[in-house]
Amino acid sequence: MTITFGPDPVRTRVRELLSRLDAGTALGDPDETALVDFKEDPSRRGPRGELLEGRREDADAAKFLAKEAACMANTPGSGALIVGVSKTGELIGTALDAEWLRFRIFEVAGRALTVDVQEVVVQGTRLLVLYPPAAVEPIRMEGRIRWRVGDHCAEVDASTWHTRQMYRRQYDWSAEASAVPVADVRSSAVDVARAFLYDSGDERSEDLANAPTPQLLRRLNVVTPEGMLTNAGVLAFVGRAEPSLDYTHHEVAGADSSIRVHRGGRSLLEELADVLQAFEARNTVRHVQTGLAVGQLRDIPRIAAREALVNGVAHREWGQPEATRVEHIGRTLRVTSPGGFFGGVEPGNIITHPSVSRNRALTQLLADLRVAERQGIGVDRMVREMVRLGHPRPEIEEIPGPYVRTTLVGESLDEPWMAWLGKVEPRHLTQDVSAVLILRHLVERVWIDEIRAARLTQVSPTEARSVLDRLRAATAGDAFLVELAAGTPDVAPPVWKLSDRAEQLLAALDAEVGRHRAAPARRAVAMDFARERGRISTTELASLVGGHASNMGSTLRALEEEGHLEPSTPSRRGRGFFYRWVQERAAGGPAGVEGGA
């Protein structure tokens, strides 16, 4: 099955030039435009211009091509490089390994450029075609921004680049018109769309599900006035020849797969539905008792799994033909999608970064079908649902390729923690991902301040302080959740810990199921606190771990003898005495604050 998405002038021009090269009518330089450039592989030329065999991996060649690809990416609409052709149109060829070159360009360009590298053979000569995506931010090589002016690269200042990009940033490939008429929509894809809408339980979604197919497609904004599907509509309701998803299930790591869902030639919605069904059938149910009631929970929360899966198709780079890979191994779900992070998103801000997508129309379509959260494909919900069950927070990382990989691990169900959260009032507080993350941190790490809370929840210190204030007013059972630790200097941010009664409630719930929750050792708490805060006193340590300040001195003196701490006064006496952290202090911590006890 051949699917024709919207016209791409770059790829159209590449096809024209490859045909001319094959026919022997290409002229070289005169054929070059702002869209496409011929480049030789530098590893094929010797110092006197003689032809060499070339190399599969050549650092100088990768650096040269990275500069040229960055120039193309910086140009509105981007372009392509045909590698292995001389300026006269002679077929020189290249031996560079495509995958190695793609990742090496990514590294040389400061991890800011993901290039689609395709191999082609013309008259028996192997060439590479490089398609760099249009840059979201200017890509600097050797400190310079270059873009195409006519058929060559020229330097441009950042102000001019940003002004020129104001229009380009509105571009969304998935919203463009395709060459596929509405008549090509698969009826089975429409059935899946209706099922997603019905399953949402929302009255307006059910009304949309009952609409006649032409009206349904129009209301989903996948039809142009000329009666053609948008590219998002083609993906969702027609599909492409290559599979968009590749799901495998393994009982344990290293075992043969028990099932694989990997079939192209059908719509993305059909593939999504099949993968979700296969996953749900193997997402084991656990029975959890709360008081006299027995509930059922999945290894991996449905909301988290669905968000991870949909995120892997909504934000991926669709210029890459490979499938989004979904690996379900025991109680772990791993989703790996082509393309790196986009639009300023990175692991350190992914929970709270404003919603950005390479494919805004596709993302909105999936949201309108209620397949995923409307705004941002809810990373925050994914995190919240995992942590509320006591699982590790999702790991979302960029890996070589580049790809974005999301890993959900559903091994460590924590029933007492879940029951403890269930007693928190007001109840809506446990819907706040920041509050849940802070509470889990306090259970595992004992203390927090607004600086640490800001890093943990990926918000500003001011916002983190607001969450802490709300937690201070909250209760669990008849006990306040958190309280201020003693001994903190007035000039430093206050330190928060679980209240004694909240800790006792969690311990009682642990005891009901025979769970031993290991508390961090006194020494570990002291090290952690001193490293982050730049200081620690016996009063502070006693407040954090329970006990009397007079019993904390031996721990701090031992850390002094090991070289971690130094006394604030030689006499080690007097009101306000404390120890300073003397190793490298954590960034952002208020090191060496004076005063207090």
C-alpha cells in the first residue's frame, strides 16, 4: 500500500535530482538550490584529490556534514544533502555507515540535530540522503548560526534568525493537506475512533461518536475544504505501509516474546487499539485489601501506560520510517519513539514544561478522541499515577539515535503508602502531582525544603513553597501531615518533615501487612542534609531522625573526623554552634548559613 502524504518540496526535489543522476543528466552545481545540495564524502578524497576507498566511520566527514546539515536545518523549511556526488554531478559514492553518521551528527551538533539518513543506490553507486528537520532554535556550529541563501550557506545573527522564524514556527506537518481523499478512510478505523469516544464516558464525546462519518471527520478537523485528509487524518484513519507500532511481550527479560503486534498497512488508530488490548491482557491484576474491602489494581496503572504509549506516537518524528517500539517485560513497560526531545523539553522540566509537539494537529486529534489527555499528553498524570502506588517515578530520557524512551516499572506496589494517602484530607491534594512527589520524598528521604522541592517537582521555589504551605494545612487521619523541623536559621529556607503522628500512622499501616519500612540511617540523613544545606546542627539532626540533640553529637563528630564536616567555632561550644559541610556543595543550596541552633 502506498500512502501519499502532503507534498514535501524537499523530497520532491531530491527525487528529481536522483532521477537526473540516474539518467546521467545532472549538472552538479547548477542543479543546487536552497532546498538541496550535493556533497562529497571527505573521507573519499586524498590530499592530492585522488579518490580513496572511504570509511564507514570518519570523524572529519561527520563534522563537515554536521555543519552543512545544521545550515540546512536553520533555513526556513530546511532541505536535504545528497552525499556522494561531486560539484560536477559525478557519482563518487560514500561508505559512511548511516546509523553511525546520524548519531555522530547529533553529538557534533550539541545534541540539537536529528537527521534522517537514507541510503540510495544510483547507477550502482551508494549515496546517502540527509534530511535535517527544521530547527526550533538556531543550531550553532563553532559558535556561528548559518543558513542557506540561494545555493550556499551564509552566517546570520540570532536576531535575524528569530525574526524570520516567527512565521515558520506555526508550521505543523500533521496539519498539512495530503493527497489522500476522504473516500480512502478505513471503516475499521472509524469504528475504533467511535469506540474511543464511547469509552470516555463523556456526554459530548458520545454525541460526536454518534455523528455520521463525514461529519465526524470534519468535527475532528482532519478534512480540508477540498475533501482531502490532513496528514494527521491519513495517519489516524488510513495509515502507512510501515507499522507505526511494534509491541512485544516477554514474561521475563531475555525470554522469547509471547506475542508481537507489528503489522502495517492499516491505520494508527487500529494499531493503537490492538496494542492497548494486547497490553491490557498481560498487565497483571493484583488484589489489594484495604480494611474489609478487596480491590483490584494493575501492575502498571492504565492511565500511566496509555499516556506513555500515546506520547510515543503523538510527539515522535514521523519523518523516520521505523515504528514506535513498545516492550512489555514482566512488570515493566518501555516505549521508545524516533526523534529526540522537542521544543525545549528535557528530563529536568518534562513534568511542567508547556505543551509542545512536533505534530500539533495529530496530538489534538488523539486528545479529541479521548485517547490521551487534552493538554500535553499528560506526563504529570503518568508520574502521579505511578508514584501514588509506590512505584518509581517514570524514567523519560533521550537515548542515542536519537530516541525518547519512557520506562514504567510496576514492581514495588506499596499498599500501606496507598492506604496512608487515602486518609489525606483534603482529598484533592493527592491529585496534585507535586504534593504526591513531596510526600513520597518525605517518606523515603525524611526532609525537604523549597529548593529541593522545586527541583523534585520541576517548579519554581515560589510554587514549591505554595505546595508546602498547602501540605502544612493537610491532615492524615486526625494528624497534621507535615511540620517544620527545629533548629533551622531564620535566614535560611525552612525545612519540612512528616509530623510524628503522620509517621506513626504510616508505621501502623505497615504493621497491619507485616511490612518493615527501613528508615534512612542517622548518618545518611546527616550527610544528605549537610551536603544540601551547607550546614547541620545537633538540633536539626535530632528533629529529623527523632531523639535528643545530646545524642546526635557522636554522629556529627564522626563525620568531622572523616573530613565531611568542620565546626563553626574552634571551641565547639555556645549557642548557635553547628557544623559546616566542607566538600563540594550542591548547586543551589544555601551553603554555610550562619546563625540558628
